[in-house]
Amino acid sequence: WGQEEQRVLASISAHVDARFRVWNASISTMAVNLQGLTHRRSGARRVEAESKQAQEEEIERLKGVNKELSRKLGTALDAKIQLKTVHKENAGLVEEAGSLRRRVKSLEQEQRAAKGKVAEAETLK
């Protein structure tokens, strides 16, 4: 081959070499980026799994809290019902005590009246 052809061939070879280096660098950059994305995706999956596990643990904790609160609410409702029953019984007893006081006063008045009659009858003798 002549010098001109060799020069053109060398120029083309240099051009192909330069393009190859650019493509190689580009491929290397893409590989690094892909590796980074894969690593981040793996990390994101791990974080997501940890987050999901934390959420599940929180759900279980809240279920336990809910169960305990339900139990306490049931106990409080039972106590409230018992308290209402006691109040009703107490109101009945208060009413009965008032009735007994009135009866005692009535009997005391009868007794005083009877004593007065006895005293009057003794003075008439």
C-alpha cells in the first residue's frame, strides 16, 4: 500500500480506537451506575423489609394495646352497671328509711297522745 493509504488507514484506526475508548468508558460508566442502582435498590429493599417488619411489630403491639383497653373498658362497664344497681338499691333504702322515720314520728305522736290520755284519766280518778 502507498503512504496515503497507510495514513488513511492509520487515521481510521486511530478514529476507531478513539471511538472504542469512548464507548468503553461509556460502558464502564454505565456498569458503575448500574452497580450503584443495584446496590441502592438492594438497600431500598432491605429498608423496605425492615420498615415492613417494624410496621408489623407496631400492628401487633397496637393489637395488644387494643385488647388490654377492651378488657379495661369491659371492667369499667361492669363497675358502672354495679354502681347503678347500688345507687338504685341505695335510693330504695333512703326511701325506706324516710318511710320508717315518718312511721316512728307517727308512733311517737301516738305514744304522747296515749300518755296524755293516761295522765288525764289518772287525774280524773
